[in-house]
Amino acid sequence: MGLFQWLGKLLDDLIGWLGRAVAAFLEAFVWALDKIWETAIATVLLAAFGSVVVLYAIFYSGAVLGQTIMEIWDPRYSDSKPSQVFQVKQAPQSSPLPKYRSEAKVIALENAV
């Protein structure tokens, strides 16, 4: 096996492994979020923003191992209404999410509440 073939196989193996790791993280995170969504998150969002069609969210790793921060805001009032910040503590300990808020990607949540 030549060097390039070996590197290609290594790359394929790493992609397969990282893909499974990310998929496992997302599955566990969504499951943890689902457990608290109706009782701890949706009620706060309804009180803060009312029944809106689209909210924006960012997700990033917390300072504590296994903690994920979720920040949600109404894009129509981003200058006048503060965002709502939640800590999801049942998330997996190894997180592929960014460590810094500034590195998080903005995601649109449609019909979340």
C-alpha cells in the first residue's frame, strides 16, 4: 500500500469515526433537550417572546464538562429584547460544539413554541 493510499484510508477512517462521534453527540444532545423542552424551555420562550414563527439560536460548549449553552432570541427585537440563555447539563461530555460564543453558528428555529 502506497503512502497516498494509506493516507486516503486514514482520512476515510477518521471521517467515519468523527462522523459517528458527532452523530452520537447530536443524538444524545437532542434527547437531553427533548426531556426539558416543554417544561423548562418552551414556557420561558413563550413568556419572553410570545408565539412567534422564527427564533434564532446558537449552541456552544459550557465551561463545565458535559454542559451545552443554548441562547435563543427573537430576530425582530434583537436590539431591544434580551436573549434567553439555557444550560443543558445532560449533554455528552465530549462536545464538537465551539467553546466560544463568538464561534457559534446562528440557527433558525421555526415554530419552536
